[in-house]
Amino acid sequence: MARFKPVQKGLMLLPVDFSRQIIPGSFEHALCYLVDHELDFSGLRERYRNNTQGAPAYDPAVLLKIILLAYSRGLIGSRRIEAMCRQNILFIAVAGDNQPHFTTLAAFIAELGDEVAKLFAQVLVVCDRQGLIGRELFAIDGVKLPSNASKAKSGTRADYQRQAEKMEKAAKQMLVRHREIDMTPVDERQAQREACMLERLQKEAKQLKDWLAANPEDRKGPKGGVRQSNLTDNESAKMATGKGVIQGYTGVAVVDEKHQIILDAQAHGTGSEQELLVPVVQAIKPQMSNQTVITADAGYHSENNLKMLAAEGIDTYIPDNGYRKRDERYHGQEAHKTKPDPLWDKRGQPSISKRFGPGDFQLAEDGSHCLCPAGKRLYSNGSNCTFNGYAAMKFRGAERDCLPCTLRTQCLRTPEKTKTRQVAFFRGKRDGYETHTDRMKRKIDSDQGRQMITRRFATVEPVFGNLRNNKRLDRFTLRGRSKVDGQWKLYCLVHNIEKLAHYGVGQ
């Protein structure tokens, strides 16, 4: 019978040379080279004031190595990272046998602040020196991820005010009940449960009152509307995704086409991608050349954004939401939307309009007036207006008719604020008038535009696939935009260091 040497799987005491554990060409080798020779940690080291007193602190360079190595392995929890520094030989070698507590690691990530942006920029300099940035095509895209915030704690100030009043009312009722049963024997366990419930109600009501006092106004959206606040993280936002609604942040990245280097990374507490394009473009201007082309998906398309980019003289390709309907390559895709999804039905539900639209108003033949569904007359207040290049006729109701009308709730969006209804009838596009959207549609529908859409997919989507699947980034663990932005930059930093490792930096 064949005999084999025994396989040892238990504890063994072995002499280990840490320097031989970090293999050239690997991610950890590129990481250690960059941290030890290329990055400037003076800003982080100036925070420490233990020259003459206090215990020695962990070097920020060592903590950064540990965090980035953990993120590259899909580890995000600080307790798991602490355990790896005790148990995994690679982590021990990279950390130089330092074993920071999980609270030290968590505080380091949370307190990086603006320093992580400086480190990110220094790594970009190394990438440029290695010739990894082409500056021909920049692709912009974003990913919506949940954060360390409760979706159930979202609402407006009016919602929170009602909740606080409801809790205070319930607490008062419980106090009255306690006084009534003080004279009669009661079960001690029941009394203890009610006392705990009363304490919880009073505590939550006080937290709501304190929050309302600290935040005297609702959050405002880009168009002046009210944006829901959040008690656990007021800088996060409730956002709709392909798998439901989340409470979190949008991580935006700008990727260079040549070697998929991330040039800029930002996290914002909003689900509206349109308002994120301007800050991203402003941030990447130093990286652009005269031949740089910027591409983005349809979520960043708006007339104002296209107007801004045209004024800056930037060559862009940003499709509108209807570009797939005009592209024969996507013909037949509607058949797939009818297929049921075992996890979530993506088929849109038919919208039911709650308010009267222009089709419910009857325009007079001479165009002098129109009749509303209640039979009242709306008078002309603009017979030759222009909206986005379209000719229109405007009509407005009289206060004597609109204020007492019984159909106000079906006619006005905010009947408590708006006095009269206005309606416009469009008569087609004016000759010779062309918007930035019209020009972009013509540009996207060209052969060059379709090629740019394909190049954008091939440039930016693999980056998000690497971060979300390979690095297991499925959520942000911090609260507050500054902290979440720092964590997003750290993950993007891991991606760039991987690229440097692949091309042999530091060997």
C-alpha cells in the first residue's frame, strides 16, 4: 500500500521572515511600496501630540496598509480586520506585527477626512508617471449603496412633529393609567414592562424634539422642493434602485479608458444623478486635455448640464432616456420586460393620474379661452409663448371661480397654497429653434455616438463590477457624507493600486 508524508494542519512554531511573505507583483507589494516610498503622511502624522507624554501611537501608514489590504480581500468590518492582524501571516507581515484594536481601525477610517483625497491624488500622480492615464475618454457613472442609516427613520419635519406629538400623547395616557392602578394590586412583571415602555416613549419623543430644534428647516432639493431628512444620518438619502428603495449614498467615479484608472471618486447623499455631473466635471478638469471626451449614462442628461458643458467647450456624449428606442441594436428588448422576475417584478405599473391634465380642458376654436372640467372659463395670459423651443398658449382661471370650486383637490397639486389653475396648450416646435438636447440626440444617434456608448460600457462597468463583486462592497458602514466619501475613495484607491500592481510598480 502506498505511503505518503503526513500533512500538518494544526498549530506550529515556525521562523518567519516577514519580507519574504510580500511577493513582488502582488497587490500587497505595490501597496507597501507606494505607502513607504510615494505617499506623504505628514498631514496625518501632525494630528498626534504625544512627543513628550502619552503612549506611542500606531503609524498612520501602517493603519492605511491594513485597511487597504482588508478592502482588497473583501473585508469591511473592523473586528474582522483586527482578527486578521492576529491570525493571518500576510496581514501580520504587511502590518509589521502591529495588532491595532478594532476601535483604532474604525476611528482611523472615520477621521481620515480630506487627507484621503490627498492620498488619492498622490496615487494618481504615480499612475500618470507609469503612463496608465490616456486622457482620451473619461466615463462617468455612479452606484447607489445603502449606508449605516435606517430607512424607517426618514421623513419631513412635519412627519417628525406628528410622531413626537403622538409619542407624547401615548406617554401621557400611560401616566394616567399608572395613577389609576396605583391604588389596586397589579402584576409586578406587567408594571415593569409598562414602565420600560413609558421610558422608551419619553426618550424617543425627546430625541425627536431635540432633532427638530437642531434642524429648523427641511432639506431642499435641486429645484427647491422638500427632500426627506433622516434621523440617523441626515446627509444620506432615500433612493430607488433596481432592487427596491434604500437609504444611502451615490458613489460616483470617473474612469479613464486606457487602463481603467479611477480619476475621481465622490459620494453624495442624493439619488439624482443630474445634479452630480457639474461637481464631478469640475473635479476632473485638471486631468483633461484638449482632446478629452466625456461620456456618461442617461441619468446625467439634462438641458442645464448640456448647456454648461457646451459653455465650457467640453466634448461630451450623454444620451437621453429614449436613445435605445431610436437604436436598432436594441430592437426587441421590450419582449424581455414582459418576462416575470422570480425576485422582483420590474414591469412598471400603470400610472393613475390624480389631477386634471391639459386633455381635460376644452380649448375654444378661436383660442380666446378654454373650459375646465367644472365648466368654468380660463382666460388667456399668453397666446404666443415659448417653452424649450415649443410654441404654446397659456390660460389661467379666475379666483372667483377657482377658490370655491369643489374640484380643487383634483385640479391643483397644492390647493392649500395655489389659488388658481394654469394650463398650457402646445402647438409644435418653432422653426429654427434647436436646444442642446436636440443637438445631443443627433450626436448620439450618429455612428460615432453609438460607438461612444459602447466604449463607455466597456470602460466604467468593469470597475464597478470589481468593486461590488470582487471587493464585496455592498454597503457603506459609516454615517455622514464626509466619512462615506472617504470610504468610497479608499475602495477606489484599492482599484488603482491593483492596476499599478498589474503593471509592475515598485519591482
